[in-house]
Amino acid sequence: MTSTPTVALLADDLTMILLLSAAAFVLGMLLTPIYTYFAYRYKFWKRQRTTSTNGEKLKVFLKLHKEKFERNIPTMAGMITVISVASVTLAFNMDRAETWLPLAALIGGGFVGLIDDIINVRGRGGGAAGLRTSVKFMAITVLGAGLGWYFAVKLGYDAVHLPFLGDWVIGWWMIPLFAFAVVAMGNAVNISDGLDGLAGGLSAIAYGAFGVIATLQGHELLAGFCFTVLGALLAYLWFNIYPARFFMGDVGSFALGTSLGVVAMMTNTFFLLPVIGIVFVIEAGSSSLQILSKKYFHRRIFLSAPIHHHLEAVGWPETKVTMRFWVLGAGAAFTGILLALTGGHIL
């Protein structure tokens, strides 16, 4: 029996996509020993924050992670993911219409995070070491706005899809919407990066879901990018699951988050982003609620924020929090793909 042309074409696309993912995984595994050598030789130790954004001492957080504070654990391992994805994409999957924007977001977000990590590693003193929150927020906003301008002006996108309703033409509002997606996801993934394997696992699931959606839409190059990130993250997770050998740092979390926001816009699934990334939304939301409650009502909602630290404080082991959040993330990913299939995103 011979395959139909459509099936044969799909098989070719899937082969390319899986080869890109495998290449990123292998490259990530090969780069890890190099990073590890330099990280331990030059002491890329992560300085744990000791105060919150309002200057309050993080007593619960410090108690929960006392054992980690006593270990020297290097950070900035997200560089491995960024380098692996960038290398594979530039060599085998570079395209102006489909992969330039998410790659630019990955590198740009990673650069902002890298500066923050370097200040953290080389700085002195306690507190929330690194770039000020306002500086990071402004840098990611400028990045999102610049990429949004390219998306709207150079690529000509002016409409966002409403599930089950169709496209909604918003014109120049596409630029701030694009910037919002980039900033929101960049910060959400960064906030979620607090337990061994948590942000890496959730990101792998989310990129896998958007990769499936892009494949079904016929955007095989964008799908290839998503699965390239997935492959690189699997290599990272091999070493980052509990007990972590190293942390991704802001270079990894900002790179993954900003690029994920771009992928959602490229697949015209902005309104599915909070579904597929529901755990990221919950994490960022819990942190925001805690800050607002303490500022205006002078009381805590959670024992410690974001919510993964609250669950630790009430007695959940770190591994249980991580794996249950992975399960929630996987369920959300399946739901997002189902909504894409039924809501008109697959044409």
C-alpha cells in the first residue's frame, strides 16, 4: 500500500521536526559538561534572595530552602538551552516568517536574564541580588514592543483569533498585545523557576503543545522550533530534576518565557496561552496577589509566595509539588490542543 501525498508530506515534516529536537537534545548533553566545568571552576554560585520586593525578610522561604543555601549550586545553566536552540535553528531551521521572531525573543530575553545572573553571581551582600525589578521589566517590555512592531509591520499581522468566534482585527493594537504576551510569559516563567525541575518541565510541556498546534496548522518550521526547545529542555532536565545539579537562572527563564509568548502570537493562539500555561498564570497570580495584599491590607494570603512555596510550607515535599504541577501542566496542554482543534485555530 502506498502513502497518499498528504501523508507522505506530513511524514517528511515530522521527520524534520523530530531530527531538530534530537539534535538540540544531543547538543545540550554535549555542552553540559563544558558548562559544568566552568561553572564550578569560576564559582557561578547562585546567591539566594533574602528579602522580598518590599524589603521584608523571607523567613519562611529561607527556612524551606536552608539545605540548598548550604550547598554551592551554580546558576546560568539556561545558557545551555539558549545556545543549543540558537545553534540548531540558525544551522537548520532559520526562516524570516516563522522562526526569526521566536529565536530573537529567546536570545533577547536570555541576554537580559544573563546580565541579571552575572550581577547576582558577582555581586556582594544579601537581599534580592541582581538587576532591579523595574529595570528587568523595562528591558523585556522594550524587547516585546520591538518584536511586536516587526510582527505587525514587517509580517503584516493585524488580527487575533477568538476561539469559536473568528478573527478580530485590532490593527496597531497588535503591538502592545504582542508586548504584553512577551512580558507576561517572561515574568511568569521566571517566577515559576523556584523548585528543581519545575519551570523546565512546565516549559517543555508548553512548547510541546504549541509544537503540535503549529504542526496541525502547517507551520512546520515554527513547529520545528518548538520541538527544538523541547529537545534542549529534556537535556537540561536530565541534570536539573531533584536534587538539581544546577539552576537555569534568569538567562533560561526569561529566554523561555519571552519566546513562548512569541510562539503563541505566531500560532494566533493568544487566548489559549493562559490555558496551556495555566500553571505559569497561577504562579504569577499568586505572587501578585501576595504583594497587593501585603501592600494594601498588611496581611498575607499565602504562607510564602509564589504558591509552590506555600505548598511546601504546608507540608508538601518539593518533588510532590513539582510533579503534580507537571501533571496540571500536561492536562492544560491537552485542553489547549483540544480547544485549538475545536475553536477554529486549525484551518
